[in-house]
Amino acid sequence: MAQDSSGVQQEAAANLGLVLVVEDDVRTLRLERFVLEEEGYTVVEANSGEEALETLKQENPRLILLDIGLPGIDGFTTCQKIRESLRIPIIMVTAEDRDEDKVRGLTMGADDYVTKPFSTTELAARVKAVLRRYDMSTAPGDSSPLSVSTDKPDSPDTPEAPSVPEEAALNPDIYEGTVKLEVQTTGSIRGMIQFVDELRQSEEFHLLRLVADQNKEGMDIWLRLRGPVELKPTLLQIDGVSDVEIPSDSGSADDEPLLVVSLDR
């Protein structure tokens, strides 16, 4: 009976899927493999960004754990190259807890960060949380091929915005389809990161793209709404959002609706 039970456990573990760990430090790699295998994932390793890209031609992992400080092409560039064609959850691993690196990683397409040294429980929790958010965003009926990319706004991967719903004639706060947010902040970069995380976790939004604004402290974010949403009141409920405005020169009727979101934390 014990052997049967063990077989069932091994089969259940195998069903959790494959994780690609991209790490050149042997000790960190050993710890990451231990944590993931204890949780029931199968692990495949790559020691550089180039090796990771080659591995992805053969393997189809559920998640990628990607170190920033890699030999050859770094983790940021590797993440960007992956996002050009694949929608896979990516957790970036950094040796420094720098907000600037986190924002850069987000714009490249990362889903989360973990900072060295990390505990086994923290890494396991972050992997589970990212996969849970990803599974929610790929529920039946969600056919978007990419979650986040740094492509230009007219990328063919971005779904066309459907016509404005009839409810909008009576309530201008109701939106559906694809919406662009121009996010401006007078607070810290960490507040921006927390705002993006709130958007990721919302069941009403699907995060399509993040682009860092080079001219001022902020970021452009494209969302696809899962249904008609009273967008302005919904955004104002997010912690740190001080104002949401609809600019008068928000573009032509063929463009995505634009809202300017101000953060103060």
C-alpha cells in the first residue's frame, strides 16, 4: 500500500509541470531546484540567457525563474526576448532590492521579483501566487497571446478595441475592450510597482503591456477589460490612486480610450 501511495504522490507532483531555472550561481541554483522539486515541480536548468532561449525551443515550461546577473545577455534582455514570442510567467531573481530594477523588469515583461537571499517559503509562495494569477488570466474565453510586452502600441498581438457599449451612452465611466492608462506618480517607484500588482490581481482586467515613460516619472499601461467596467471608480478604489482623468485630447475614435491615473504613494 505504501508503494501505491508513493506512486500517486509522484504522479500528482508530475502534474504540476515544468519550471525552467536560469541561474549561473551553483548554490542558488541548488536551492531553487530543491524548493521547486519539494513543491512537486519538475526542474530544467540553464546557466545563461542564451542557453535558456535554446531550451525554450525544446521545452514548454509553466514558469521561468530568471536571474538578472547572467553571463552573456543579462536577465532583462533574456526576459524581453522571451516575451517577443511566448506568454510564460517569469519571476526575476536579483541580488539587490532596487526599485529601478523592478520597474525595468516589469517593462520587459516580468511577472514578479524575488531578492537574494530568499527563504524557501518565500520562493514557494511567489511561484504559487504568480501561477495562480496566470491561471486566472488564461481562463476559458481569454485568447490573448501575450500578457505583457514592450512592443509598440500598434502591435498585431493587441486585440482591437470593440465598440463602446450601449451603457456608456448613459454612464461615461463604463468601458470595455482595450484601454490605455497613462500613469503618473509623485510618490515612490515602489508605489508604481504595487499599483501594477493590483492590476495583475484584479479579475476585471487583463494586463497586456507596460511601457516605461522616458520623459517623466510614470508608465503607460494597456489593459483589456474582461467585460463592461465602471473604470474610473474602480481605479480610484486602488490604494495610492489620487485621481483619474479623461483628457480632452485623448485621440481619435479609432484609438484605445485613454485615462490619466495619478499616484501619490
